[in-house]
Amino acid sequence: MNLSLFENASALRGLEQYQNIIANNIAASHVAGFKKVAVSFEAVEGGEIARSTHDRLRNEMPGSFPVMKNQVDYHEGEMRETNNPMDMALRGDGFFALLNTNGDAVYTRDGQFYVNSDGVMVNSMGHEFSDVGGSTIQTVPGGGDLSIDKEGLIYQSGQNIGQVGVFVFEDPLMDLQKVGGGFVAKEVGVTPETANPEQFTIMQGYIESSNVSPIEEMIGLIEVSRAHEANQKMIQTFDQNIGKAIGTLGQTQ
């Protein structure tokens, strides 16, 4: 039994998963506030397999298999100026909170917003932005342009009408999971705290770009392709050697 065949097959499976993650990172590289998924591999022992069932003494082959690990990279993306007053970027810690159609909180770094027909601040999916108290942000329809200061205070015609909520988690890697449109708490009991003003700065007229580097991701695709090819050749070589061994031993009288 050739353990290497199983090790290479395991590597191919991991490389396929890695390729899918890279493809998703590239596809979402243009999405404001998107956080890429970073991948790493480690070798995990898979037990031992006897070299021969006829050996009286202990004589076994240790096996190790590659295991892929992935986690969200929360590093801040580049701040890009748009001069659009309906854009806001969050520099520093924290997330904006959106209330979806079920009333559940979805956390995001995408600060592109609109005002719907009811005067409520929403994102492109129609999810409502949350204020610091967890309520929706109501503007005055036709009441003039909105101005947002660095602490998230919202002014309309010189009057303060609310404050954009910015929320922080103790450990985003452990507390949040990725979903379409942002992140949600992994468990019901996980709740964020309202961020202190010194932890963040809101920049109106800017958006935070994704932290994906398309060039780095393309390099990753090339590396995956080469590793995939190398493992395929190893499997083909093992298969040919096994075929030769069977052919040779089969002719022995």
C-alpha cells in the first residue's frame, strides 16, 4: 500500500478548495469594505500503516496529510475618495451595523448608503443602517443634504438628526462569520459594544476598498496551478510504478 497516493490526493483536494477561495476573493475585489479570506496549510499526522503484514517487528510508515485552514483577514483596505456625500468610510476599529429584512444585525465595512422613499438610511440591498442605539436612522425627506462628522453624527440643514452606529467585537475572528453582505455573530449570545470615538474615524465622501490585492491573488492561482500539476505527476508516477510492479510480479512463476 503506497501512502503517498493518499497524501497527494489529499493535497489535490486542499488545492481545489484553495483555488475556490482565491476565485471568490478576486470576484469580490471590487466590493467596498470586502475582507478577503486568507489560507494556510499545515501537516497533520494521519496515523501509521504497516509496511508488511508479515513483519514480526514493528515496522510502519508514518503518514502526514495537508490540512487547509482559512480565516477572514480584517486588515483595513485603502481609503478611496469619491466626493459622493452618500459614501462614508470607517477608518480604525469597528463595523457599521445593518438591519436586514428579518430585523437581524449584519455587520459591514461598506459605508455606501442611500435614503429610501421613507427617508430611512439604507444600503444597496435595502438593509437599514443602525444608529448607536440599534434603531434605524430617519432623515427628513426633502430636508436637504446630509453631513456626517468624524464621530458619525448626522446633520441635516444644520440640525443633528442621529448618529451612525459603529460597533466593535472583542475578537472578530472568533465572534463573527462571513455571510452574503457582511458578517453576523456566530452565536446568539455574542453581542458587540458601541465603539468609543477614539477607536474610529468616519470619513464622508470616501469608501473603504476591499483589502484584496488582485495581483497577489493571481500569483496565488499560479502557485496553485503548479502545485496541482506537481501532485498529479506524482500520482501518475506512482500509478505507473505500481502497474510495472504488478506486471513484473504477475509474470513470476
